[in-house]
Amino acid sequence: MATTYEEVSTAITALRQEAETVLAGQQDAWAPLAIRLALWVGQEREVRRNEPPLKVASA
């Protein structure tokens, strides 16, 4: 049982390290897009907040 535990423990450690590497790569790829998306959402909210005055001004 001790041998099996060591093998499982080693496999879990390797799997965890691989998962951390994959997640870090995904975060690096998506972080710039997430920042741009957050800025866009903020701008969209600002436009929607000012929409009624813009409609009146256009009329």
C-alpha cells in the first residue's frame, strides 16, 4: 500500500503542476482580452446612462 500511495502521490503532483502550467498559459492569453472587454463594458454602460439626453439632443 505504501508503494501505491507514493505512485499516486507522485502522479497527482505531476498532474497538479501540469494543470498550473496550462491555467497560467490560458490566463496569459485571455488577460489582455479581459481588460479590453472590461473597458468596453464600462464605455457601453456610460453610453446607456447618457442615452436619454442624447436622444433629446438629437431630436
